[in-house]
Amino acid sequence: MRVHIRESASRVRGALRLLLCVLRELADENAYARHLRAHGCEHSGNEWRRFCDAHLRAKYMRAKCC
């Protein structure tokens, strides 16, 4: 019985880790972390604003056909 509970708990933890990764990707946290690494910057309010401005500018500059 305890083995079954441990296996179930392990599966739940794995599912929660996956959900957290998906949420971080949807919230642009992963993209921001990549931005910080690529530019050699540390997290700050100004850097977050700079990232968001550039990210949103690039997103809305792309033309959509429909």
C-alpha cells in the first residue's frame, strides 16, 4: 500500500512540475530568463519593462493576414 501511495505522489509531483513549466512559458518567465542570460543582465524592474516593451513590440509588429 505504501509503495502505491509513493508512486501516486511521485506522479502528482511530476504533473505539478509540468504544469508549472507550462505556466512559466505562458507567462513569458522562461523567455525573460533567456533574455537575462543572453544580455548578461540581472533581474530588475527596469529590465523587465525593457524586455516587455521589446517582446510586445516584436509581437505586434508582425503582420497578420486575417
